[in-house]
Amino acid sequence: MLKKYETLKRIEEEKMVAIVRVDDAEKAEKCFDALQKGGIKVIEMTFTIPYAHTMLENLSKKYKNEITIGAGTVLDSETARIAM
């Protein structure tokens, strides 16, 4: 996991954050795969995706430091804790 400063630096360098907002986990993973193949290195996944917390964990392991992955549509402290 990257430190806060490293994450902010990477976002600034890449100048683009892709946002994945789909209706199921399988589509989300396919989106991440396509974005990664296309060279996108900063991707946010919204918490509107079913099982987003599990997806965040799995995709973080899959892509390690290749992609900086963020959580979006975090509307309360409980969801924020889950995302971290």
C-alpha cells in the first residue's frame, strides 16, 4: 500500500483518474483489467458496486503497486473504515 504522499504524487503525475461505476463485480473486474491494459494507473471504484469491499481487497492484491486504487461514493464513517 502506498503512503498518502506517494498516492497524491502518483495522481498528480498521471493527471487522470478513471472511475468504475457498474452494476456488478464481474463487470468491475473486467473494467479494471481493460483500464490497466490501456495504461491507466489510477482507478477509483465506487461503493455502489455490490461487494465493493471484497473487490477492493482482491484488486489491490492482483495489481499490487501497478495501479493506485481508490474508493468512491464513501458516504459514511463505516464505509470509510471498510474501504481502508
